[in-house]
Amino acid sequence: MLQIQQIRENTTEIKQRLNKRNPKFAAVVDEVLKLDEETRKIKQTLEANLSEANQLAKKIGELMKGGQKAEAEELKSKTAALKEQSKQLEERLKISEDQLFNTLVTLPNTPHATVPEGSTAEENVNIFEQGNAIAMPEGALPHWDLITKYDLIDFELGTKITGAGFPVYKGKGARLQRALVNFFLDEALKAGYTEIVPPYLVNADSGFGTGQLPDKEGQMYHAQVDDLYLIPTAEVPVTNIYRDVILKEEELPIKNVAYSPCFRREAGSWGAHVRGLNRLHQFEKVEIVQIAHPEHSYRILDEMVEHVKGLLTKLELPFRILRLCGGDMGFTSALTYDFETYSAAQQRWLEVSSTSNFESFQANRLKCRFKNKEGKNQLVHTLNGSALALPRIVATLLENNQTPNGIIIPKALVPYTGFEVIN
């Protein structure tokens, strides 16, 4: 959530930065400022009324002591009127504060200066590419056919048990899944991250803290009786560890990693781009999260990007990195890099990671602060990245490594799978 003081003091800059997302947000900024001014005026009037009532109460006491009952009774009438006015002002203030808050939370984060302008994925900027397009053997299959051929995942069984988008992994498919999770976790531990096993359901306060609520409420599975939400990513519970916490400056940065299943209600559409593992309602992911000092968060973002690059390099997958344009970034992000691997069989790029700096946007919602050198509480910066999401990694591993004799496992994964080929 943007800070109202920032908006007041840097209105023009805030509007310019939000314009990279959508010009419509300029009007929302104006509405926020209007509601903020109204709220402050009501508050000032209320405070003046309460102050005057306190002064009159003291005067009434003095008059009563001096035997001036008539004068005291006259002031009591005035005090009663002030109390009634104050009651009405308190009601108006509550309504105005709610309107201000509800409008403020509709504003997304302001994009970083390096975020390119644009409104669609086609306007994202390719900043890095590694690996050549793989020459596939004649008759190469997409991953959904390879899965059937080698009996790795059962989509129909998942549909029977739960519904579409909930696959059942089995045999070497299950072992490959577990191997990737352990590989990603071990690589994060080597990089200094502390492993967390978080809850997979969170309350509404946690969803609000990281920005999923109210922006993405329709994309989350909601257990209505208990008012709990299944997590869309481990970012939500892990970041919320630090909700309402004041950290010491020397504790920063805090580096956490977590594996979790992820649940997303987002509906797919028909076509090859959502077939097989390309889009699921339940999938697995390893997430890295950092709580950082504001002065160092962009250096840390670069380090996180290098970490994800290292994973894809060790998996021997061709990949590229995109700097997302303003219109394609997530609601809470100030700067996002998307990683995409190239699917040789599908002949298209598949997103496997988003790595983002949220600056103080999430921290303001979370009330996550640290005590700086001056002894004042200051908002931290939060960052997170997929390291990595499994479904499309599995898809590209299967497709790009298929041979007439089976699917070759990358060397870095063999110690985890216990086998070198799927056949």
C-alpha cells in the first residue's frame, strides 16, 4: 500500500510512475487526496471541539467552586452541544477514514524508474538470453504426450479425485518432482537462505499483508466456514512471519526459502498453451523471500536474479529474462523480472519464475519495520522470487531432453532422482 504522506508530498511523481501501469490511476490519486483533505479537516474540527469541551469542563468546576451555579449551568449546556457535535464528527470521521482506506488500497505499487512503458506482455523487454534453440529429433512430442508415453502423470485420475488442473504424479514422474524440490531447496541453502515450512492456509490479514487481498480474491480458494485461504505461493505465509514486527537493522537482510504446494483458481482457456502442465490449479514451487534494508534492496534483487539464473544453467535449459513493462507487472511489484524457458516441442517460451522487489508496498500493509540508526522506525523492503515453479520446468525438461532412447536427466539432478534416463 502506498503511504499517504508520499502521495501528498510527491503527487506529480506518483502520477507519472503510475501512468506506466495505466493512466486511469491519476484520477484515483486525486480522489485519495480529496478524501485525505476531508478526513484531516474533520479530524481538526473534532480535536478543536474536544479541546474546547475540556477547557469548559475546567471552567465549570471553577464556577461551581465559586458558587456561580447559573453561569456554570449555562456552560454545561454549551458543553452538551459540543459533545453532541463531537459524536457526529466521530461518525463522519470513521466514514471518511474508511472511504480513504478503501480507495487507497486500490492503488498499485509505483513502478521503478527502469520499468518500461507498455500495457501488454509483448511490450516486455528481453534483457538476457542463454542457450540455443534445441534441435529436436523427428517426431518429437510435447510434454503431455511424453507424460502418457512414460506413464509419469495421470491427469484423468486427478480429475476423478478432484477436478481438472489437479494432476497425480506417479513413478518416475513423482520422483522427478521430488528431486527438483530438493535440488532447489539445497541450492537456496547453499546461498544462505533459511528453510521455512509454512502453513498452506492463511487468514485474510495475511492475504491483505502481501497484496493478494482484495486485488486477487477471485483467484484464491476460500474455505468460507473458517475464513481461510489456500496459499497461491509460499510468499504469502513466509512474508507474513514479519507482519507487525519491528526488526533490528543488523538483522537485515533476512533470507528465507520455502517449498509449498500452490493453489490458484484462475480459469484456463482452451488451446495448447494451457494443455498438460502449462496451467494448473495445484502445483508445487520453491520460493525465496528476503526482508531487506531499503538502501540495499535493488542490489539484493540482482543477487536473486543471479540465483535463479544459476538454477536454470545447472538444469541445462535455454532461458531468457524479461523486464516487465508497467502494464504487465503484478499489483504489488515495483520491478519484476520474469524468467522463461524455451519449450522446443511447443516452440514457445514458458514462464517459470517471477522475481520482484516490492519496495515498501507490502511492508506498509504488514507494518513490518526496523529501527534505523537514528532510533526511528522505518519500513523495510520485501522481495521474492520463484526458485523455481515446477510444472513448466518439468514440461521443458521432458520436451528438450527427449531422445529416441528416452528422456535424459540433467547431470545436476541425477544425485536427486537416482536415475539418468526416463524410459
